[in-house]
Amino acid sequence: MATMACRGFNIFIFLLTLLNNDVNGYHAVVVIHGVLTGSDSMELISNRIQEMHPGTQIYNIPRYAGWSSLESMWHQVEEIGMDIMSIGVVFPEGINLIGYSQGGLLARAILQRFPNHNVRNFISLSSPQAGQYGTQFLHLFFPDLVCETAYELFYSRIGQHTSVGNYWNDPHHQELYYKYSNFLPYVNNEKNSTKMPTFKQGLTKLNRLVLIGGPDDGVITPWQSSHFGYYDANQTVIDMRDRSIYKDDLIGLRTLNENERLVLITVSNVTHNEWHKNVSIVDDFLLPYLD
Ligand SMILES: *[C@@H]1O[C@H](CO)[C@@H](O)[C@H](O)[C@H]1NC(C)=O
Ligand SMILES: *[C@@H]1O[C@H](CO)[C@@H](O)[C@H](O)[C@H]1NC(C)=O
Ligand SMILES: *[C@@H]1O[C@H](CO)[C@@H](O)[C@H](O)[C@H]1NC(C)=O
Ligand SMILES: *[C@@H]1O[C@H](CO)[C@@H](O)[C@H](O)[C@H]1NC(C)=O
């Protein structure tokens, strides 16, 4: 089923190549869904963009829906990244990208892994950009999992086969995080690799990086992870600007900020499962960045 849907999606992209003769006012938008859901969960956002910015071409990524959203981040980055590169070829004038929850972290890593992308503006909607240390959303399938011991599962070779394990960031077991995590420390350029310059270039070239999150989220923990803030060893939240990833400009956040291309948005009273179901979020915080 999933394979069929994805093959269909490739053909869809190809057909759009043939149809893309019209010049309209807005750049195409690619939308990536969150964990344990699929493209249907992103229809409110897609429909609202089309309503308010008529003529916008929208690609709501169907891959890795439901359980398959738990597959490793690198697998998802490779496949969805190729879709985004194919779509970018169809629209040489550039595209915009929106990712919700896990989809926003996938999107960010895709920009880094495929630095030749032509994404103009990227909006991260409540995504665990600095990692996650909360199990609430995992209780559906791991009812007994608690933060304190989850590292035993995730910081292992098997645990690294899951998307959540790839961005699990236990502030009390940082040495294991750096040793076992094969995703987040790399895309954060916290671990030396030959990819460091291109990982930085892929984000730094954006016209705008928009990070949206809020204190009533309830799932992203700490919620400031949506703004690249994170816990220290005492579980005190350290602001992005006081963390090495920003201060040492590891992935371009400081460069973007100094050029007024980084936008941090905090919205209260929105729970994690409401961000993509709330029309006023689209109107107030997404549409202004979709040119
Ligand atoms: C990473 O590389 C830098 C310089 O290239 C070096 O100073 C640093 O010690 C390296 N870090 C690790 C953990 O290998
Ligand atoms: C954590 O708290 C202890 C005791 O208050 C303090 O000595 C230590 O420096 C703190 N560590 C960090 C990383 O802030
Ligand atoms: C948040 O919700 C509370 C209670 O419903 C309300 O009093 C408050 O004004 C709301 N704040 C915002 C920023 O919407
Ligand atoms: C929708 O978003 C607004 C902020 O734009 C917030 O005040 C409101 O509480 C949200 N509604 C729901 C149901 O989450």
C-alpha cells in the first residue's frame, strides 16, 4: 500500500513538470506531517494556504505515514529529500517548506543533507529541533516507558533504528547520547564529520528560518526545543542563544539571526495536537512567510 502510494507520488511530481507552465504569484509549498499520522493530518494547513494564496501548488508528502513514521530519521531524510529535490527541479524559482513536529526536524535535516536545495523559507512548526526528553506521545505504543530509563532502549543499536531514538536527548546521559545517537548530534554539527560544512551551508542559505513553538505544547519537552533551546544537566532550560549550537554558529543559526533571517515565534494556549488544526495559526504565523 505504502509503496503504491509513493510510486503514485513520483508520477504526480512528473506530471506537474508538464503542467507547470503557469506563472502564479506564490512559490510552491511542500508540507511534511508529524509522527504516527499522515498527509491527511496536514490538510487543514494545505487547504487554508490554497484558499488564502490561490494558485499555490502544494505537495503534502504522503511517505512514512502511521507506524512507518517511526523508521529511522536518515531513511526518511533520504527518501523525502529526493522528493523535495525533484519538486525543486520543477520550480527553479524556489519552493517553501513547512514541517510539523517530527516532520519539522526531518525537513531541517533534509535542507542540510541536500544543500543544493532551492528552499526559500522553511517553517518549523513545533518540532523537537534540539531533541526530546518527554515520553507522553510514546505512551500509545510504549505504555510503560519513562524518561529516566528510556535511554536504555534508545541509546543502543536497536534503539537507533527508530526515529524517536534518533532525536532522544537525555540530559543526564549525554555521553551515551554522543556515543550512540547517529542522527541528532550529526545534524547539529556537534560531532565531527566530513559533512559539517555542507550541513551548515544547507541552512545558512535560507531566506528565512521560522521556528514556532509554545509553552502549552505538552509534548515537545522542553517546549523550547522548538526554538533550539534545551536542558542542561540539571534540567534547567538553556536558551538557544546561550548554547554552543548558536554561540559557535555550528549550523548557521547565528548567521541567520545576524542577517535578520531567523524568526522565533512563541504562541501560548496551543497544545501539540492543535498546531496543525488551528486556522489562526496558519493565518497569523504561516501565511506571512509564504511568498
Ligand atoms: C573536532 O574537530 C576540531 C577541529 O577540526 C577539533 O579541535 C576537535 O577536537 C574535534 N572534536 C572531536 C570530538 O573530535
Ligand atoms: C547543577 O546544580 C549543581 C548544584 O546546584 C551545581 O553545582 C552545578 O554547577 C549545576 N550544573 C549545571 C550544568 O548547571
Ligand atoms: C489562554 O487561555 C486562557 C484561558 O482560556 C485565557 O485566559 C488567556 O487569555 C489565553 N491567552 C492567550 C494568549 O490567548
Ligand atoms: C488557536 O491558536 C490561537 C493562537 O493563534 C490560540 O490562542 C488558540 O487557543 C488556539 N486554539 C486552539 C483550539 O488551540
